[in-house]
Amino acid sequence: MNRTHDAHRHIGRLPAYPFYGGPPVNPDTTARDQVSDLLADLDREGTERALLLPNYGVPVAGASFALNDLVLETTAKDDRFVCGLWTSPRAEDATLTDTALALAGEPGVVALKTSFLLGGGVDDPTSQPQIEKIFGTAREFGLVVHVHTSPGAASDIDEVGKLVERYGDDVRIHLVHLGGGMSAHIKLIGGRFFDWIEAGKQVYTDTSWAIGFAPRWLAAEIERRGVGGDRVLFASDEPWGDHAGELARMRAASGDGDLTRMFLQDNFTSLYG
């Protein structure tokens, strides 16, 4: 199988930033801001379709919100792309989030991206109005909420998982990075992910950034339990991830049969159209 669908890819360049007290840097060395460059990457990889999201990660709110226009423009230029809009749970970004949500009905929009990595929290009272608006808009327009997960603090699966409990009955939720890190992988694959599915929650995940053992354990548990095969997607997270490495790990974990086809193509089509 040479053609793949990428359920998590970013576009746009961010300003250099002094992360962790160091000098200003741009770690995302393969970031693209031109459609032609992005298409060349996809052609080289064999990526047939992609969910395109604004680049983020720098604590400069306006930088990522400004890229919503770029993802809409790119999606309009080439039907290989669908897109997600950047939104924020932070109270100080409320006006920017409202502006982003007003674009939810634009052609090609299939998701709303949010993250607690830069602030806010699932149970933070100041974040509740934004969270309600994000999920309410997703419900109204039939969009997926695409949520970052990573170990500890506000992005930990113990926190982000509360969103699945609260909203997963009628909003599709894509938990990026398989929960993020060793503890989250074990919590999800060891039961929580499958419990949610069996309880009727509309939860999905991808294996980008996952620790080596996790994709193969996930595939084995799907085979053993007989559920979940339609809830896992391939994602590169370029330019923060590594397309070649992510693809090799997923193929090694799932083999060459129906499960691989579902992960690499079919589930993307079902979720993102």
C-alpha cells in the first residue's frame, strides 16, 4: 500500500521563540507556508490526502490564529486537503476563538483544533465558556474536535479524557498522540480507550509521537477485542513529527492486511470525508 492519508499535518511558519530559557529558535525545520512546497512533500511521501491544521506551539496567540486563513486558502486550492481551525480554551483568547468559530461553516472545514499546552484547563472556570463554544460549534456543524495530549499538567489524558466523558456522546473527539507518553498509552490501550468505545463514546486517536511498544500493542488489542479498528488513524504531525518514521512504525505494528488499510486510509475517509 503506497498511498496514505495523513490525519494531522500543519502549515505555516511561526516566529522564533526562546524555548526553555534558551536563544530564539525554530525547531520545526520542515514547516511550510507555500502550497506548492506542501504538495511537493505529499507527492514525495505518497500522501494522498491530509487534514491540514495551523501550526502552533509558540506562546504568541495571534500567530496560530492568523494561520486559519492560510488553511482555508490552501484547502480551497487543492481538494487533497481538508482542514481544521485553530481555537483556544484560554480566556485571554476568547475573541480570537469566537472569530475562528465563525468560520466553521466554510468549505473544507471538518475539525476544530484545540490544546491546553499553552494554557487553560478542562476544569479551569475561565476556560469553560471557550470549551462550551468549541464543542457546541462542533456539534452544530458536525465537526471533529482535534485535541492535543501530552504527559502531565493540563494536557494529560486524565484531564483531556474528561472531555470524552462530557462531550463524546454526540461530538467526535480525536485524541492526538495516543494520549501522549508511557502512562497514557498504558491507560488507554490497557482499557480506557476500549471502554469508551463500548460505552458509545465517539473517540478516535492516532499514533503520532507514540512510544515504540504502543502501536503494536494497540493493534494487538484491537485484534484481540474485536473493536477499535475503525478508531485509529495514521498521522505524521509534520513538521513536528516525522512522516517516514511514523509510517514505518504503523506498518510494522499492523501488518499488511485490512487493519493497515483502515489505519492508513479508510478511517480518515470515514472521519474526515
